[in-house]
Amino acid sequence: MTDWTRSTAAELADALANGETTSVELTQAHLDRTAAVDGAVHAYLHVDAEGALAQAEASDARRAAGSPASRLDGVPIAVKDVLATQGLPTTCGSRILEGWIPPYDATVVDTLRRAGLPILGKTNMDEFAMGSSTEHSAYGPTHNPWDLDRIPGGSGGGSAAAVASYQAPLALGTDTGGSIRQPGAVTGTVGVKPTYGGVSRYGLVALANSLDQVGPVTRTVLDSALLHELVGGHDPRDSTSIDQPLPDLVAAAELGATGDMSGVRIGVVKELSGEGYQPGVLARFEESVELLVKAGAEVVEVSCPTFVHALATYYLILPAEASSNLAKFDAMRYGLRVYPDGVDAPSAEEVMRATRDKGFGDEVKRRIILGTYALSSGYYDAYYGQAQKVRTLISRDFEAAFAKADVLVSPTAPTTAFKLGEKLDDPLAMYLNDLATIPANLAGVPGISVPSGLADEDGLPAGFQVLAPALADDRVYRVGAALEKLLADQWGGPLLAQAPTLDGVAR
Amino acid sequence: MTDTLLTYDDALAAYDPVLGLEVHVELNTASKMFCGCSTVFGAEPNTQVCPVCLGLPGAMPVVNGKGVESAIRIGLALNCQIAEWCRFARKNYFYPDMPKNFQTSQYDEPIAYDGWMDVEVDGETFRVEIERAHMEEDTGKSTHVGGATGRIHGADHSLVDYNRAGIPLIEIVTKPIRGAGARAPEVARAYVAQLRDLIVALGVSEARMDQGNLRADVNLSLSTKGSDVLGTRSETKNVNSFRSVERAVRFEVQRHAAILAGGGSIVQETRHWHEDTGITTSGREKSDAEDYRYFPEPDLVPVAPTRDWVEELRATLPENPTARRARLQQEWGFSDLEMRDTVGAGALGLVEETIAAGASPQAARKWWLSELSRRANDAGVDLVDLGVTPAQVAGVQALVDAGTVNDKLARQVFDGLLAGEGTPEEVVEKRGLAVVSDEGALSAAVDNAIAANPDVADKIRDGKVAAAGALIGAVMKEMRGQADAARVRELILEKLS
Amino acid sequence: MPDISRDDVAHLATLARIDLSDAELDHLAPQLAVILDSIASISEVAAEDVPPTSHALPLTNVFREDVATPGLTAEQALSGAPEVEEQRFSVPRILGEEQ
């Protein structure tokens, strides 16, 4: 009997179309896998077996009637817990939203439902997407399927681990400073941050509105393209959504998969390598660039001098926006309500203060305070205002670089997965994980992370990042798919085939 | 604690009042500012809400184009510049009736700025400079439960209805208004009244102050006479009628003056206006802790009205108020004094509508400026909020013209109209107010009056026609007022000639 | 770049409506100081004439038609409320008045 959990989403779609399997069968297969391994991985915060199977049945009925709702109709998916799902808990990894069941669907979730993808469950994440390890989840960390003592990246470690441990063929993530790409890198999976505005944010519980993007989390570049094409495009409910058609992403991935890179100019960003990057990560990166050159690409070195300020810029803009976004969690209309100890007849304000103290974790409090500071009168110009100007400079650096190169490349994350707990109380060390991914969010450009191999030091996966100009998402798919193909040819299969099977890990 | 007041004259002798007015106009759009929820007033609680206006996690705003259009039209009508590019901003503060704990508003980039409006006070024109008009959203409404008064203090808990949250507001802020001197209260009142006329003419709001469609905050400070230095200001919130605006300014002038004259200093604070007692009381002290942490709303894109659009909207503006007043005065044949009184009473629009409904200009003016002004004054409300419509006034006048009622009976018709007894005709019917047109009964009453007053009758026979008044009075008394006095006079003169 | 003191953090926590305990303040204040120190570089990077970026892409004038559309039912709206009374959100007593 075929183990459908090992198939890609594209293969599953074909198998469904050819009548080789049913949605119920493969949805059940993934649910079984979750039952077997998720006790150890903890990719999910909530599994909706009943709902997923009901959707699978409906999907099979559509297939039987000859009217599938989409190419991916019947292929199950996991959804990051930061996206509102009507009737399913949505906690954002926070105590303050424990038990909250949204009365509405995010646009992308609505799209999944209409397209017939059974929703397996909601995946774990750092609280309100603040973190690079999922250790800031109020419900406990997710474990990296490559080494259960290590972090799966973050904030979308749950989505990446679900896909890496074959609990789902597809997942949705969100990326504010690397939360799709960095987990992809450290779990040996593929993740794409689309152009800002390329995918609707309506129903995405905002971390930093001007940086957040929803994107695909998958095991192959083609699967990402399929999912991206499904959920992407204009949404009138999101004012920042781009009102023009997406480029042909699946075609770009298919073109890339021919392995021909002739005519493509690849810019290696000087500032996104070297100091702070693990040697094994750099080695895999350099080999990948060489492979692309052998396939016909032209390499240029580009300099983006302002990128060294990207991290500081990000850690001013993000907390500022987040401090305001998270103000709505005040115990009045939904979520947790905590009455302060020893206060008789507390006021609304006292209840807000007590609830926000108990309901938010340390990292969230840190960033709210930081953001409140950055926006407060007297400091706005020096911090938030200045950060917005540096943002302009970063965009200009990108513009200049894209004048010389079609895409820019770098390692996705400076290191492989570190040990759980290692950086938990050292916020700055944690923030450095996003060094290479943040510039894309600040400028709104698309980026992909594809596995580049295992670092020599620790045998853990590293990622290769490809960035393209805004609206040219097709380029990251073409280059990403080419690298994927060239490396698979070398390895004799996908990198994930080398990951532990997790058989018998249940705990 | 009761505030000490200086007399108004003493206050004005020593200080110059500086006014600032902030008026919130609730637009009459069909849907809210940032979502599609209905704005119809009076719905069941929390039935006109959605993820956006409830501030649910993940929801995102989308700007109502009509709201922007109305803001631009208001800006143009106030002779403002219209921004070529502006953004919404978040005003961050916590309050339970504000779902997101920030208000989506505008900060340093208002849609309209640098305008003016000429207001007329006692026939003189006073130019009020407009600082800005910007777009924002309303909050929900809290009901306070428990405690003796149902007010906020002493309440046990509160119940919040978010139907109003997200309804579009335009906030119109004046520059400091100096030089009004002793007429500052009247200038403030005239500004708000004429602003309301403008808003009504634009058709962008119901503009009912009593329903909160139009809310005025009155800022006041005093400068020592001859000094340019601005004093510390107080902000009196939610002053919700024209006459209260006037009274609140007067009260604050006297209160500030007493403090300053006594060597004290004014506390910068918000104050509450008490309609019943006519005083303001201390509200919230403005402190350093008040820091709204404004920043551009990242979920909304900038608004950049094209100049073509602005010009299209300019073409839809109603006639400018000064030209309108001149035109109406000519059309109606009012004297300068009559026109000034009409404007001063805030009755221009009402008179215009009454005339449009069929009354003569003089009749319309007479009703609004005498009988109805007296009633509004007694009730402590503005004319527009009295509860009598221009169509009803025209209807009453039509009954007078037809001889169905006389002026005295007409006053009783207004009693019935205010009591909600239906149309003027229905009130006449229900109350049996029609004058008696039965010639037989009238003739008999005249005969009785002549018989009872032979002396007077003789005088009239001798040609002293002026004496007829005494007989008319007697007849009217017998007829309980329900007679046409002119017809009675005719009958008397016929019988005694 | 000014330092951030324990008192500053306490004030910011009040603005942000978070009841930080003494222990939390002790822990948080030095961490924030370190973070602020590391992002201090930013204040000298951009020249006066650099325009700020508030939105990643230069969209303008995204408007909705003024048409009322159905939202949530009161039941849905109140479904997550900690307490409900008379079809309204019941909240603890409110100090102070509207802004």
C-alpha cells in the first residue's frame, strides 16, 4: 500500500485526478501520521480530524461528480494558528486567546475551503509570531524533526515541522521577518514569502502589518507554486492587496525544474554572508551558487550597504506596530479575562492590566514595551520615524542591486537549528536568526528558501534564499526549482529523505 | 465644589477670551467608515457589527469612498486646501468602548486644512479660521449599570454596544479665535449654528445636535488684555446645543477670570458641561501620561485625491452662506433687522423650508421668531430641536389663511403638534379648535353683546368705530375664542350702522 | 540615545496597560536597555531628506463603495465575550470618561 504522506501535493493532486486514491484516504493517512509522531514533534496546537474528514468526503463527492473545485481539491493542508478559522480555535500561540473561536474565516482560509482542501489543524508558533524558534509559544515548543532536541525555527516552526515530518503535504505560514523562510531552512523544507500585497492578509492576526505576508510552506518548490497561485491575488478586504494578476508561478517552477539557468543573473549580496554565518551553512551556499553557474547562470557580487541596519530597523518598526495591534487584547470582548488578586470590584483598567500581564509571555511584553517606547512622544522621530527612513534606503539598495541582477541570493539563516532553550533568554542572539530574511520584508520583495544541504559540523539542514523584485515572484520559483533539481540530482533524491523517520518516537 | 465666578463684565474688562471649537460631524453614509456595517440609528445592540468594527483579531479596514468624498466637500465648503496626499493614523489609547484600543483617525496629514468660515453676529461678519478637518471613526456606546444615577461614577459595571463603533466622523477644528471680545459666546454659538446650516446644505449629515450627529467641544483660554500670550485652556466636552455653546463659553470666561484675578492658574483639563445647572465641572486632567503614540495606519493606503476629483466635488457645493443670505433676504423682502434676527435665531433654514412648504415669508418668520422661539427658550432647546417641522408650521399657517383657526387657536395647534397628536388638521379636529363659521350662532352672540353693552353700542352708532373692540372681546369670550375676529367686527358694524 | 531606566519601563507598562511585577521590571529593564543599545545605530543612518516608508508598495486611493453589507449576528459578535448582559458586552466598571 502506498504511503501517501510521502507524496508531494502535486503528486497527490494527480493521484486524486486519476482516481488512484480518495481525499478521505489521504486525509486519514496524514491524521494517522500525526497521531503517531506529533506527540514528539508538537507541530499542531489543534487537530480537526472530524472536520478534515468531512471536508475530504465532500471533496470525494465532487470528484465523483466530475466537478473538482480546484486542482488541489482534496489535498489536505495545515494552517498556522495566526490565521482566523471560523469554528476552529485560533490562539496565535498565546494564552490571551486560549479558547477563542473566530466567527469568521481569513480570506486565505475561505479560499482553501472553497478550493476543497481539507484543513487538518492549526500549527504551533511563537506567541503572536514573535520569535525564531517556536519556544515562545504559550503551549510549548515544536521540535525539529531532524533532531527533536532542536528548534524548528520560528515563528512558523509548527507549519514547517508538520510538512517536514510528513504530517501535511502543504501548510500556510506567515512571514514578517523570516517566519516562513527561516523555519524552512532549518527543517529542510521550502517556504515562500510572496511580494507584500500578493496574498490577502485579511484574517491574519497582525504582528507588523506593513511587513506581514501569508505564504506557502511545502516540501517542494512546485507545491509552493501551486499553493501560492491558489491563495494569491487581489482581495478587496485587504486595502494593501495588489490589484493585478499574479505571474504564472507554476510555469516558472516547471521552467526552473528543467535545470537550465542560462541568461539568469544571480547577485550574491556581500552583506548577507561572512561574519556570524556558520561555516557549514556558507559552504552549502557557495556550492549551490556554483551549481547554478554550471547550469548557465551568471554571478555578480552586489553590495547593499544599508542591509547592516535592517535588523535595527526591523526591531523598531515591528514592535511599534505590534504594540498597537496587540492593544485590542484587553479582556473586554473576547479571550482571557483575569481579575487582579486582592482587588475588590476592580475597574476595567485594572482588569486589562492584570489580563495583559497574565495573558502575554515575556517576549510579547518585551516587544510591546519596546514599541510603546519607540512611538512615544519625544522618541518617535529618533526611532520610528528614523526607521522608516532607513526602510527607504533599504528599498533603494534593492533597486540598485536588481539593476545588476535578476535575483539576489544568500543563505536563508546564519546557522542551522540550535538547541531548544539555548537562546531563550538572550533576545538579541535570537533576533540574529533573521539577519538575512528581514531586508525582504522591509522592502516588500518576494523570497524563497530551498534546502541547500546539510552542514558539515552538525549534519543539519541549511537553506538557500532567493530574492526577486516586487511582483516578480515567478523568478524565485524559477531559480528555486532549478536549485532543487540540481541538488536532488546530486543527492539522488530530496534532502528530506535523509531525515530521521521518527518511527517509534511517540511519547 | 462650586466654582467662583467673576461677573462677565469684570472678566471682559481684564481679559480677552480666546476660543477654539472642535466640532465632530457624524456623516450620514449608508455604511461605516471602514467596513460595510449599516449605520441606521436605533438597531438592537450589537447587530450592526462585523469583525472589522468589533476589532476582531485579523480583521482589516477598507476606506468608505463616500466618507472621503464628504470630508472633501466639507473641506471645500469651509474654504480649505485639500491635501494632495494624506494618511490615516492610529491614535492609541485604551478605552472599553473602542474595540481596537486605537482610533483610526488622521494626525499631521488631515484631508483638509487652512480654511475659514464667515459667521454673522448681530449683522456683523466675523471670520473664523479653520485649522483642519479630518476623518475618523466613532466609538461604541456604554451603559453604566448599578450605582444610584446610572452615570459612570459609582457604576458597578458597564454594558457596551458597538453598533456606533466605526461610524464616520469628520472633526472640524478652528484656529484660535481671537478678537471676539465680549461677543465670544455669541460668536461661538453663531459658528456652530452656521456650521450646522452648511452641513445640512451639503447633505452629508443629519446634523441633529440632540441626537449627537453634531458634537461640539469648546476650548477657552483668557489672555490678559493687550497681551498676545495665550493662557492655559480648558476643553469643555460634548456641548450639545447652540445655546449651550454660548452658555458654556460665558461660564468658562467667568470661571477662568475669577481664578486668574485671584492669582491662581488654570489647570489644563477637560470639563463637563451640565445642561441643567449651566455650569462646567472638572473632568480629566491632561497629564504627561497622555501620549497617543500616533503613527500611520499600515493597513490603509494613503488617500491622494486627484485635482480633477476635487474640482468635480467643488462643483457640487451648495451656494456659499453669505451669498445665500443675501439672495434670501432679497427674495423674501426682509428688512436688515428681520434678516439679522432670523439668522441670529438659527432659523434661516427653518424659515426657508417653511416658505418652500407654502407659507409666506412674513408668516414663516413670525412663527419661528416669536411663538416657536419662545417655546424653544422655555424648553431650553434649539429651535431645530423643538420638535416642530417647517411643513407643520406651513400647515398651521394655511389653516390661519383659510380662516379655520385664528392666531390664538393656532398656538393651541402647536401644543397639539408638540404632544404628537398628528398633523395640524388632526389636532384641530381632535381638540375641536376650528373657529365657528355658523353665521346664526355668531349673529346671536353679537346680538347678545350689543344688548349687554348698550353704552358701547351707542358710541359705535355715533361713529366711534374704535369702540367695537370691546364688543369683539365680549363676542370672543362667549364663543370661547373660536370665532374669526374679522368677521365678528364686520357683523357688529353692519348691525349698528 | 537615552538610556531606559526601570522607571521608564514602569511608565511604558502603564501606557501599554500591563501590570508588570517588580520581578518582571527588574528582568525586563536591563534587557530592553541592551536591545535599545543595539538598535541605537539607526539614528544616524538616514539623511534629513530621505522620505520615510510607511507602506512597502506605493498604492493610493483604495476605496469601498458605500453599501451596507451584512456583518455578524449579535450571537456571533458576542460568542467570544467573557461576559454578556442584555445583548451587550459586560465589562468591569469604567474609570474616567471618554476621551
